[in-house]
Amino acid sequence: MPKDLTHVDWPVSTARLTIRRATADDADAVLAYRTSPSVTEWMGIPPEDFRARFVAPERLDLLLVIERDGVFIGDLMVRIGDAWSPLRLTDQAEGVQAELGWGLRPEETGHGYATEAVEEVLRICFEDLGLRRVTAGCFADNVRSWRLMERLGMRREQHAVRDALHPSGEWRDGYGYALLAEEWAASRAGLGPPPA
Ligand SMILES: CC(C)(COP(=O)(O)OP(=O)(O)OC[C@H]1O[C@@H](n2cnc3c(N)ncnc32)[C@H](O)[C@@H]1OP(=O)(O)O)[C@@H](O)C(=O)NCCC(=O)NCCS
């Protein structure tokens, strides 16, 4: 049976932050920062039914909250899923990978908090959940987001041409990044390129 976020002993602490599962009570804090122009630029203006969508189990179950000194500073998504496989091998490909997403309150950017939180989530994915691959994507011109991935040692694997609809209404290029469990372990052991 593949592991999921219920198999982690939450909350998890890092040097400066606490990471915990999101609850319905976090909807307002998430909505508040998602309406900031520097966030809507990439994620779009939240829909009218944001709160209803937020508390739907298929969404809420994927979400983590980042806190500093007990105060909400951002959120993370961890979507665990299956890898492609031929039908005969599906049991080996179920729940082996995760896609991550992230956002910080604009006031909290520029301090390395996203780096610290996502690095811990990578550790959880590989070490606690035993996943084999973690991916994330962003618009090619979302420089802060792809620099975060590169700081964490993730590899740019894809430059997709005009594959995603930007909130401006333009089709824009996207970057896909990934990291494998063995790469994570090697960087932790000092054998590979460490996160910057
Ligand atoms: C993507 C996002 C989370 C990145 O935030 P960020 O502040 O750039 O990332 P971090 O919190 O890791 O901080 C890194 C910055 O702090 C600096 N920093 C300061 N102290 C640091 C530390 N101890 N460790 C690492 N970086 C540190 C870094 O130099 C870097 O600044 P720079 O980019 O000017 O060089 C943020 O821009 C955001 O929420 N954007 C809107 C939502 C969004 O686009 N989400 C992704 C959709 S795909």
C-alpha cells in the first residue's frame, strides 16, 4: 500500500518554520495572500467559490501550511500519484511520485522560507514516504519559482512551448523540474551537487 501524507508525524519543524496539514480554518489565510498581485500574476485571481474548493477533501488532503512563530506564511501542495507503467506492472508504479506546488505571502519572500520548507518536504517525500521521484512545474517566466527549484537541486527536464494558459490570457512556455530519490540521497551524503 503506497504511503500518503497521513503517514507523516505532523507537525514537522525546521530551523525557522513549522509545517502541518492544512485544515478548513486555513482557507481565509490562503485566500488573503492569493489575492496579492504578485501571486495572482502567476496563479490567477481566486474564483468566487475558493473556500468551497479549498475544503473539498480531494484538495484539502493535498495541502500543507507553513508557519513561522505560529503565524501562517504560506502553503504547499503535495500531490502523490502513479507513474506510467504497462498494465502488468501497475502495482510497482502506484503512488511512487509526487508533484509539488508552493506559495508564500508576499511579505515573507526573500528570506529563504520557501527553500527551507520545500527542502523539508522533499526530505519527507523521499525519506518518510519512500517516493522515487518528485516533480514541479512553473511558467518559464516565473523566475522566483524556478530559481527555488534550482536552489533545491531539482533538474530542469522540460521546456514546454506555450503549453499553459497564463492568467493574462496568453499561452506561455512552462518549465518542468524533477528530482529522484537517489539524487536526493547522494546530495545528502555529499556525493552529488548539493542544494545551493
Ligand atoms: C515562488 C515563491 C514561493 C519563491 O519565494 P522566494 O522568496 O523567492 O523563495 P525563498 O523563500 O526560498 O527565498 C529565496 C530568496 O531569499 C534569499 N534568502 C535570504 N535568506 C536565505 C536563506 N537563509 N536561504 C535561502 N535563501 C535566502 C535568497 O537569496 C533568495 O533571494 P533572491 O531570489 O533575491 O536571490 C514566491 O515568489 C511566491 O510565493 N510566488 C507567488 C506564487 C507562485 O508563483 N507560486 C508558484 C507557482 S508555480
